[in-house]
Amino acid sequence: LKRNTKCILIKLILKWKKMIVYAFKYSPDYESGYYVVSLHKTQKGAEIAMLFHKNERLKEHEEYLVYIRKDIPNYKQDLEDYEKWSVEECEILE
């Protein structure tokens, strides 16, 4: 096949094939919706990124609780009550 014909065939194949990515999304406590932190080729990759981000936020939250408990000893606040994480499958459109 000629080069031009190969390019057309590749474009047609890509058009027919569903292109899927996985979005790692995060919603901080002060926002009403989610925003995309990163896009990944695999669901596992997005979940790993989500776990890394979640662990970093949990560390920051624990440091915050240590500081707050100096003034309010019995203060309790679960990070997951007001911050949310998710992975969503998304199709890439032209």
C-alpha cells in the first residue's frame, strides 16, 4: 500500500476504536464538584495515583489534627467526610 493509503487506514481504525482513559478526580472540602488531577491509560494507574494523593492528604490532615488538638483535646474530624476521591472511565472524543 502507498503511504497515503496507510495513513487513511490508520485514521479509520483509530476512529472506529474507542479510546478510553481513566481520570483520577478529587473534590476538596471547599468545592462542590470534582476536578481532574490526572489522566491514565489504565484503571490501575489511576487508582495508584489516587492512593498516593489520598495518603499525602491524610498525612497533612494528621499534622493539622495534632496542631488543633493542642487547643481542643477531643477534636475529631475524618478527612473522608468532606474530601472525596474517585476514578472514572472516560472516552476520548475528537
